[in-house]
Amino acid sequence: MKNLAGMMKQATQMQARMKEAQTRLASMEIEGEAGNGLVRLRLTGKGEMKAIQIDPKLADPEDMETLQDLVLAAFADAKKKTEEVSSEEMKKVTGGLKLPPGMDLPF
């Protein structure tokens, strides 16, 4: 029973650390860009878009497809960086412990 109590205490501590990590992630902002910085956007560590900045040179009504592609590319860049930051934060909490498939935390 002693081991079970110790495991429960560790689980409670890990849960508290995970909550702290989730709070840190929610307050982080990660920037993605495309077109050498012509399109920039910021996501929170939880993947919510906070801002988008588009260079006025791209506002060509004759070429909206390029602008749309750059916005998507900037989002993909920011999302990838967000996932990397999230993964690093979770490694700190779990001590590198590999989680079972389907348990991608904190989302």
C-alpha cells in the first residue's frame, strides 16, 4: 500500500505541473512567417491565432492566390513551432516519459 500512496502523490504532483505548463503555454505567443516576413502571424501556445500582419505590397487584387498561400504557409509555420514548444514543455513535466499513443497533452 505504501507504493500506491507514493504513486498517487506523484500523480497529483505531475497533474499540478501539467496544469502549470498548460497555463504557461496559453500565455505564450509564437510567431510564424512566410514570404521572407511579408506575412506574419502569432498563435498562442494552445494554437489560437492572436494577430496577423500582412505587408501592404501583397494587397494586389489581381493576385489574391499568392496572399492566401502565404497566409496558410505562415499559419503552418506558427503551428509547427507551437507544437514544438508544447512538446518541450510537456517533456519538462513528464521528465521525458513517453505517453501512450492518443495521449497528446495538453490538447
